[in-house]
Amino acid sequence: MANFLSLNSELRPATTSGEQAVAAVMKLHGFLVKEAEVSDREGRFARQSVQALVDAGVFAAAAPTDLGGFGVERLHDLTVLTASIARADPSVAVAYYMHTALAWYFARVVRFEADGEPGYLPRREWLEAIGARRMLLCSAVAERGADYWNLATTAKPSYNGWVVNGRKILASISPAATHFYCRLKAELGQLPQLASAMIPADTPGVRVEDDWQGLGLRGSGSGTVEFSDCVIPEDSLLVRGVWGKRDASMLEGRAVSGMGLNGVYLGLAEAARDEALAALSRPSGRRRTASAAIKTSVAEMETALTAARGTLATALQDFDSYLLTNKPQVITDDMSRAMMKECQTVSTVVERAATTVVDHAMRVTGGASYTAHHPLARAFRDVRAAAFMPPYSPPEELVDFLAEVTLGTCAE
């Protein structure tokens, strides 16, 4: 009889559209697993895996069905979809999520008919391009030595639009991206503004360096993108708020994207646990199952996965109950902070659980897992990225935010 208890098996899609998208991934599972080993060993972007998922329509999952997508609307399903990719290749799951989190947000804007309101960019046009497999998005935000509110990349007004200059790092999927969705500093008189802009990859002055050399997630293409005197049209930039000012209203989007990213590490942990159990099912492994130490590790893996699944599933239900019924960016500051607090605490639980699972999986599997190209050796490196990927990072910023929200002293 199939296991119907979600805490004892991977999370399932809540809708038919989610089931269809996950089924498309599962058809490619074997191919993605093989490519994961190759891209990790060679330290190169997993281009073939990304292209296979594009061709299968998975990168268009959030686009409405009438625009060529699967019509996935729930953050729960988007997270489950990301986890299903991560069970084969966490690198590709990260690259995928950085694209699809944006696409899903665009679809939400369009669904609430907010696309034509003042201050909104042409998201429906972008969804059409995504559904037609003509648009792959790279979220280009991070910069060396700069936080979200104090970005150094600039957009200066000119007679023919805006001139963009800057250098972004950790730009996942950048080698395959057709467009870069950037956060930058719009220099408007004496009061610069934090702004967003969509910059096509073929714009003169855009250079993708494809220089990612991470300890893990080696196939994610999380390298550097440079913008050198890139001219973009005046209407392709959206002013978000005063540059340098921490604004609680912006926490909603960051919390939502951070919550779904947990699917990467849940899927990674589930694959690690399955690898360990497979090792114990072999003749040499079955002899070890009588050991108290092996039983302890198995029990610890199950307990950690239960904590991760239960915490994440509950938070996703919380978020979806709000996101499915409320227009984007109409949230109170207190609610925005509460969403970010939930995102940060859940991300911490999932990170700790995934790390615990991988460590015990290696103990169960034995010394073979310590060889360079073993799936668990790769998981050991990949899972360490979780500590650096929550919306608040490095760790002291996460601690400060959680403590200050709890104490009621948070300034943003």
C-alpha cells in the first residue's frame, strides 16, 4: 500500500498543474542524474539538463496554460517541483528556481490584473515569452561587499534611456539566460532610488563571464555578469524606493522567494537518504543493519526529514493562504516582517535537517561516500550552500533580524 502520510514521504503537489509539472521532471530524472555527475566533475554549467527541462516545459511551469505553461499557481507546488529537480541535481534546481521564482511572481501580478497599473513592468509580455520557450530569466542582484539596499550597480538617465554599469555575482543560470532581472541604483538627482530593470542578454555591454567555481552546486552557472555602458529604454526600469533605506514593504517578495528555495535542500536531503538506504540494501550493507550505530543514523535521518517536511509544508500552506487571495505589494509592514521571520526560521530548520541527513547518509554508506565523485560527496558539498542562501546572509544578519522582530525592535 502506498504511503499516504506526507511526513513519511516526499511532499506531493496539491494541484493537477503541479502534478503535471512534476511528472515532466520525473521523466527526465535518469538523464538529470547522469548529467549531474558530469557537470560536477568538470566544473561546468549543466547546460544540457537546463535545455532538457526547457524543452519539457518545466521552465514555463508558472506561466498560464493559455500562454504555453503548466499554470502552477501555488508556492507549495513550485517548491515541490524544485525539490523533484533537486533529487536528481541540486545545481540545476538552484538554477531553475532563480528563474521560476520570478516567473511565478510575474504570473501572480498578471492574475490579479495589476500588470497595467502605474509602476508595473510588462509582465504578461514576459510570461508569453517564457511560455513560448523564448525567455530564461537570471536574477542578477548580489554584489560583492554590498547588501540588498545599497547596491553599487548604477542606472544613469541619458537622452535615449538609462545607462547601466555594474558587476553582479552569484548570478545562477547566467550562461543560458536570455534576460537579466536586476536590482540597481537609479541616479535621480540628489536622492538615488533602488530600482529594478529587465536587461536582455544581447544588449551591447552585457558580458557573462561563466566563471563559477563553487565548492558545490558546480553546475548552477552562478557566475559573474558585467554591465558596461548598457543602454536600456526608459520604460524598462521600475523605481522601488529610496536607495539605502531598508523598507519592510520589500520583505514580502524576498520571503516568498526564499521560502520556495527550501525545496532545493529538501530534495537534496531526500536523495541522500535514499542513497544511504540503497547502500544498506546491498549484500554488504544488509550485514550492517543489525548495528545500533546504523539504526541510530537511519532514525536520525527520518527524524530530520520529518522536521523539514512538516515545517516547510506548514509554512507553504500559510503563505499560499495569503498569496492566492491578496494582490502583490499591498501588505502591512508587520505582516511583511512576519512572513520574512517565518521564511528565515523555516530555512534554518531545513538547512540543519538537510545537513544532518547528508552527514548520517555518509556514515551509513561508509568510506565509498568520501570519494570525489560519489553522489553523497557531491551532496556534502552542495548542502553547505544552504547557509549562504537565505534572504538574510551572512548568519549574523539572520540572527539580528529574527531577534529584533521577536523583540519588536526591528527597524525595517
